[in-house]
Amino acid sequence: MNTLPDFLDFLVMEKNKIKSLPDGFVIHEGYFPERMEEIGRFRIKAWRNENGINPTFFSQEVWIDSIDKNAHHWIITKDETIVAAARLSFHECIEDVPYADFLHKEHRPLFQKSPIASINRLVVDPAYRGQGFARILDNERINEAAKVGSKVMIAFPQLSRLVHLQKLGFNLISQLENIPEMPERPFFLMKLDL
């Protein structure tokens, strides 16, 4: 007979799916309340020394926001240390999407189907870039959004991600005003119909 703690452990295992990747890397999928602080610290660490960022914003220890609580998170680890992370969030209306304040009036009608899937907070440790982790995390998030029935996906990538996302089917809509966290890095709006 299963006890309640055994059942809860089973649910956590179901929510936190783990897959092995080549060279000892592992991808973990699910909600990560128990690792959220670690993910938040990783976001800061991976971006802190990049060009074009706001050094005051990235002087904080942790980058966590209210959307993290209900979002899906993926992390890639090597020897239990996070080397890449990404978030997928779902929203009933465009006003609730991260960075919605940066949209132009003409962009809002493009995102009327609900729920809107938003890919955001993709971060790869500089020492592990160029190994395809962004592609793996993008594919995981697109597949999950389609699986749960989203009809449209929104992305706010940096310039370096445009070509990759276009190869995945995203359409470039517009360049937007740069965000305060990264005031010297071009910021774009992209859309994928699922």
C-alpha cells in the first residue's frame, strides 16, 4: 500500500522529467520550486559579465519574478550544476505576458488566441555556449506548448537568437525598445503559430 509521501514523491518524479544528453549532461523538465533560487542565481551569474547589460540590475544575487511560480522550467546540468536554463509561461491575455509593456499597439491583435505560450529567460553559461543547448531548450518548450494546446507562441529574443528562432518557424514581427535589464542589446518580437 502506497503512503502519502510515496505518492507525493511519484508526483514530483512525474512533474520533473529527466533525460540524459550526450557527454554527461542531463535535462530536467518541470516546475522547480525546490531549485528556483538556484535558477535565479544562475540567471544573474550567466549574464553578469555580458556586454550591453545594466550592471546595477545584475549586481543583485537572484533574478526571480512572479511568473516563475507558475511557469514550466527546464535546466540542463553537468555534475548537478546548472549550465543552461529556460522558462515557458502560459497567459490568457497578451497583457499578462512578460515584456507586454514593450509591444506596440499594432502587435496586440497578433496575440488574441489563448493561451499564449511565452518562451523567455533562456540562459546558457558562457563556458557551455555553442553546444546546442539553446536549440534543445527551445524544442522542449515548443513541444510542451503544442502539447498543452497553445495556438500561438511569443518570444522576445536578443539579436543573436533571431536566425535560430526563424529556423524553428518563428516570424520576426518587429524590433522593440530595449529592456531596462539590457539597455544596449537590441530586443525583438517574434511569433510562432502552433
